[in-house]
Amino acid sequence: MVIEYLKNTLFFEGLTREELDQVSNVCSLEEFSKGDRIFSEGAPGDKFYIIVSGGVRIEKEIPKSGPETLRVLKPGEEFGEMALVEEMPRSASAAADEDSRLVSIGKSDLDRLFGENHSIALKMLTTFCRTMSSRLRESSQKIIRLFEEKGIEIRDEKSGEAIPPKSPMWYRMLWKTIGV
């Protein structure tokens, strides 16, 4: 049953039936009631999730304001994937937006599987890199649009003078500022 959820998830695109079978052996099914916390911002990241049914709210704590909903995810979507490749605290919290059933994969189980089957590792990490690259590109474009729409002033690092909006130098400094 788990294999059906895996084969319809982007991160497992390109895996053979046999490879999906191997991945399914390290998966677990977890259930959460509406409002249950799946993980908290700042907690160690040790699992990746795929939504089977229900929905999940991704939230970020805003100082002096409280939690802000970043996204509401539905069945077939995945979250928590950054925990599979970096040993950093969770960057946001996740809570069940309704009664939910999730497939989870622990980092240590996936690491062990990658050690045993390099083909799975290569395929999944390639897909992961493509996904992260796409998300970075999308975020960069949103930041650029925000700077443009809000008319945020960018100043030359040396002279301190304002750079004319939307000029080639303005875009170069913006890209430098946001790390593109």
C-alpha cells in the first residue's frame, strides 16, 4: 500500500518498482488528529513526510506576532525533506490541519538504505536537488517582485548613493543581497 503513495510523489520519481519496494520497507504510517503537532520549529529534523489523507499546516513563528501559516498541504504533497540532507533544526512547524494520515521516512533509515543501494541514493538526491533549485528560483523571483513592488531602495556599497530602480546595477545589487 505504501508503495502507491511513493510512486506518486516527486521525490521517488524515476525509481524502479524494485527500488520503490526497498524504500517502502523503511516507511511508516502515522496518524494525527486535527491540531496535533507533527514537529516544532527548532526541533531536530529526523523525518520526511508524505500526506496520504487529510492536510498539514506549515507555520513559522513570527516574533511578537505568533505563528504565521506559510502553506497548507494536501494529500500527495510532501514536507520535511530538508531533514533528510541537513543536520539542522526544523525551519518551521507542522500541524495536522485536519485528521491526517502520513507516510514517514526516518533519516537514519534512509541513510542506511542509501548506503546499501547507491542507485536509489543517486536518483533521489538528483530529484531533491532539482526540487530545491526550483524552490530557490521561485523564492528569488518573489523577493525580486517584492523589492520592485515596494520600491525598496538599494544603495551602492561604496558611495552609499541610491541606485536607480530596475537599472542593471539595481538588479546586480539585489541579486548580490539575496544571494542569487
